[in-house]
Amino acid sequence: MEHIKFPSRIRVVTDRQGSLRSNIGMSARTVQGQICFEGRSFPFLATGNEELAFTGNRFESVAAGGIIPPSYR
């Protein structure tokens, strides 16, 4: 049995006991998917660098996302 299952392009944050705490979008594009934890699925939608805190039954945005695209001179 898997402990936590999640799609690519996000970072999952747990505490030392392995409990789900949050996820962070790691892509310039919006990432939409589900995190499976303890036999349940929790949908989410995260922009680049956005942190979503896990409240026990859903995710809530706690740090706005945003990326700075490269610029060339």
C-alpha cells in the first residue's frame, strides 16, 4: 500500500511522522490533480510556487504563487 501518491510537477510536504501538511506547485504551468493519502483522494489546483496547506479534508492556498520568467538583454 502506498503512503502518498501524487502527480509530477508538485512537491509534497509532510511532517516527521509522514502526515500530509501541504503541496507546492513546481511548474510554470498550473498543475491540477489529486493527492491520494491514507486511502482517500484530495483534488487540488496549484500555480507555480503556490503553497496549498492540507486542512484534513481539502487544500487551501496559504502562499500565492508566481514565477518570474527569464529576461534577456
